[in-house]
Amino acid sequence: MSASPAPTELSSTNGSAAALTTSTTSRKTRGAKVFTRRSKIANTQSLPTESDICIFYSTLTGTSEKYALHLRSTLSQHSDLSMRRIHVQNLDYLDDLDSYFVAPAQSLYNALYLFVIPSYASESPLDFFIETLKDTYNDFRIDSRPLRNLGGYAVFGIGDREGWDEDMYCYQAMLVDKYLRKLGAPRAFPVGTGNVKGNANDEFEEWISHLSDNLADPANVSEMVDISDSDDEEVEEVDKDADGADSLNLSNTTSAKDVIDVEDMGVIIENSRISNESTIKKAMVGRDTPTYNALTKQGYTIVGSHSGVKICRWTKSALRGRGSCYKFAFYGIKSHLCMETTPSLSCSNKCVFCWRHGSNPVGTTWRWQVDPPDVILEGALEAHYAKIKQMRGVPGVQAARFAEAFTVRHCALSLVGEPIFYPHINEFVRMLHERGISSFLVCNAQHPEQLKTLEQVTQLYVSIDASDKESLRRIDRPLHRDFWERFNRCLDIIRNKTSQRTVFRLTLVKGFNASEVLGYAKLVAQALPCFIEIKGVTYCGTSAATSGQKGTTNGGSKGSLTMANVPFYEEVRDFVLQLNASLKDLGLDYDIAAEHAHSCCILIAQNRFKIEGEWYTHIDYARFFELLREGGEFGPMDYIAKSPSWALFGAEQAGFNPEDERVVSKKSKAYKIESGRYR
């Protein structure tokens, strides 16, 4: 089964919303329930209200967004609907799905939900949304019909009729419709479908026309017409999972209302086991899918079915003798000897500052096929070296460093996704160490069980992007409902991993978390990491993946993370000085050790790494591997090395290696001269 190609591109009309081309076609709708309800006018401005229309979409290619914007434009021009506020929301980056679909706020009562749902054979953030609806329906602890107070919903699916089996055509739209109905939401209009290799634009136009007329028809506003669908029945023959695989339902053996004979239980369990074993798990990132195309377009090389490699800009810089990243100043890692990779492109967060632009899968549990660790490592090294080879013709590349780069000595498991999520992460790290490659692993403090069982790594990072629950929800957009409890369990685990070099990584985002000094200090007191890295957020371009959280406009998208959210180095330094003072006020033995102004990054370290007035934050890598081979217990102080003077905080070089050449663009130089600041 291949992924559905992108729906037909929509042209712009008057520079506002996209317009559809026109031609004749027949109506494509499914279902048999028509419903409208009188809406009330509310004055709530911060969130959608009773009188509002919420348009939700999911996209990897941007086309579904264009359809959603066109739907907003058309409805806003309808004379009977023009007074209703219309909100367009990207499901992939919605702050809190629960507040819309699990326990809707009272302000959403009578709001109308409209969906534009694409079809993908590959994994995408849409799968997580469908799983959320499904889990909510199956969770006995949650109200069985939490969406019953909505004013209605309607779904339009986009798919490829030629490339899919008939029962799989627009199947994800059908699943959204099915579970919304099961959660009690009244269907305002039947499911519409658009064939991308047919007349998707015309089918969408016709669906909008019938939908808007139905919503505005005064003959239907006071009563709800309830015509049962097949998916409303108590007993179903087969339930289609989100991945299209058949799963055994109890009704295959007996009616849900019948009493199950004890002798039948063995048959039911065995049939369920066989069914589960026969289900083929799909690739996290399949070839020739929108996810694969989006990631490769961003410069990633996909390894196997769920891993990736990307060459860092600092690797390119180091090859040209123009400086390494902050890890060289802090820990002695030469960037041209470092490989950035991840064994899991999937993540359980959707951070506002993420550089992947919403193109990778998300999830709270591993549900994909698993590649062996040796296959991932070999593929990662091969892909990394292939990228290094591409640098041989770049002006300024130094021959000696170019030759050295073909022997990777460090692996940064922090590229994208959640490395610790990979089921065989310990085996993978061991293989790195066997090759003499150091391991720098970064986790997002959402997988405490995996963190607890993680074996020795060279340095263990945990991302600390907020100091309280609401800020963490707003910045990291975690998928786990118990994200704050998971976060705190991970901090407790970090405190007990005394044999590891542990690091807090703080990413400062102006307007989000750059003023939570005391809160961060208390988190440090809870986990007592060896080091604290404070870094200004890196701007990666405006996209849906970087939607801000500062409210909405009438019918518009949320604001975007922009350069205004990137702190100046001076602002990062001021924050660090305040944090350091707060740590001392709490009686914690930390101090500022090193800086790399060119990465907008500063290091705070425990004072035990300051020996006779000299900082020892660097790593003796040869000693680390020697200790591993010996097999005994060892800790962070057993493989330290002295930090160079140019890397220390306050040094004239500000963390830049004097052996390299500092190249400043004319634009950056002019900006610094004019403002006295630099990012």
C-alpha cells in the first residue's frame, strides 16, 4: 500500500485563502445522520466558544492546511454563518488534545468541529490523534460520551482511490468520524471524501456547499434527527485499527450482552494472541512517504525504518577550521569527529522550538517494527561518511581534518526524536563504546522506565524546558497525560544515577521560559546534575511546528515562534548569573564554569569539578574507555580532564578555540557594532 499523494494544489485568491478549481462531479458522502442545533452567542475571546466553528486539519505536505483555509474562507462568506468566529487548528501541534476531545471546556459546548483529514500509509502525527480518540473511548475512567455537548461535527477525507483498496480509501477520516461519534459527538453532516487522482477539489466544494446549507437551514436548527449508523451498534464484526489491521472483537465469539462461558475464554484468548501475532507492524518512516520526503528534504538521511543521521553545521565549520560547537569548549569534543544520529525519529513531545517542523511521527508507546542495533549503527556511519565526502569540494576544508573525519569518535544521540525510546538503546550504546565512540545521550524526561534501566553512557542529558507544569505543557507540548509526574520521576532517577555524568539542558525561549529562575533552581536541587547547560533557542524558520501560544485571532492561526523569541547572548548571560545566585541561595555547590558565546551557551558545574582553582569539565575519553574495559564501578570524577583557559567563563575568547579562525559575516558584524549585542 502506498501513501496517498498530496491533494491537488490550490491557487491563491486575492492573496487570502486558497481557491478551488471547478468542474462537474458527483457528490461523495457517507453516513446517514443529519443534525443541527441552535447556537448561542458567547463573549469568550481566549478560546473557541459556543458560537464558534473549529476547523481541524493534519498535514505533512501543507495541502490539507490549504483545504482547511479554503473551508474557513467559504464559510465566513456565507450569509448565515458569517457572524460565527472560525478557528483553524493544526491537530499535529494542538496544545492540549484533552481540552478539546477528552474533557472539553464548558465554553466549547455547542461549538462546531470540522475536520480535513488526509490519508497516509506511513506514520504521521495524525495517528496519535486517532489513538487518543480510541484510547479515550476505551478508557473506563473517562466519561463514555464526553463530546455529547458539541454543536456537531463533520469530516472530509482526502485520499487516493486508485492506490488503495476500497475499504481503505480515506480510512483515517472514517476512523476520526467513527470515534467522534462513539464519544458522543452529534454528526452535523455525513463524511465527505475527495479523490486526489480524480476531482478532489470539486468534491470538496460540493461537500462545503451542502454542509453550509445544512447548517444554515432554519428548518433543522431546533430538532436533532437521529438516524443510527452501523458504527453505533453495540456489536461489530471486525474493528479496524488505525493502521488498517483487523483486530479481534469479542463479538466474533459472542454477543457483548451475553454471559461468556469460562470454557470459551481459552478460545477467545488464543484467537486474540494469534490475531496480534499476525499483525504486521509498519515502518515508522516508510520509503516514498510524505514523512520520509519531508525529513530527507530537511537534510536527514533515514537509516532503516526509524533512525536518522544529519550532519551538523558545526561539523562543516570545524572541517574548514572555523570553530567547533560548545561541546568542544565544555567537554573537548571536536565537531568534525562527531556524528549526530538517533535510533528513534519518533518523539513523545511536540516542542515549540523543534527543528523538524512537525515532519516526524509522535507517540507515547513504541508501535512500529524494530531494526537491530547493528544495522542502525552501520547505516548511520555509512550515511555520515557519505555526507562528509560531500564536503571535499567545499572551499576552505582542511585536508588533515577531512581525513580525521572518517573516524567518528563521538556520537551525539540528540538529533531529533527520543533516542531512549528505542527498545534496544543499551545494546546500541554498547556497540558505540566497542568501537571507541563516546556516547552523549539526550532524553526529554518523559520515559522514566527506560531512563532507569539505561546503562553507562559517556554523558547523560535531560532536557529541562520549563520549571512548572503549565509552562512545560505550553513549551514541550507533551503527549503523555501524566507528563508532569513522569518528568519528576525522571529527575529523581537522575539524582540517583551517581555513576553517570549528568547534565540539565535548559533551552531559553523569550516569552515562554526565560524568567523562571527560582523554579529552575529548585529543579536542580531535586536532581543535582553534574552540569547545567543554558542555551538560547535556535531559530529554525517559521512553520506550523513552531506555532506560538499567545492566543488566537478571529479565524486565524496562532502566532509563530520568531526571531523575537531568540534571546541575545547578553540575556542568556544575565539569566545564568541570576540562576547561579539562586543556586547559592538554596545552599547548592555550583558555579559558572565555561561559555561558548558563539553558540549562545553557558555551562554551570558542580564545584567538585573545580580542583585547586582549576576547572575540569573536559573528558578524558581514553580513560573512559579504559574504565569500561576494566568492568569495575566508576563515576564522573574518574575520567575528567582540565578545561582550556580560552573556554572558561569570562575569558577573552568567550569559548572560541584560538587555533581556529573566527569568521563573522558582514551582516552579523554590522549588527553587533550597531547594537553591541549578538545572538
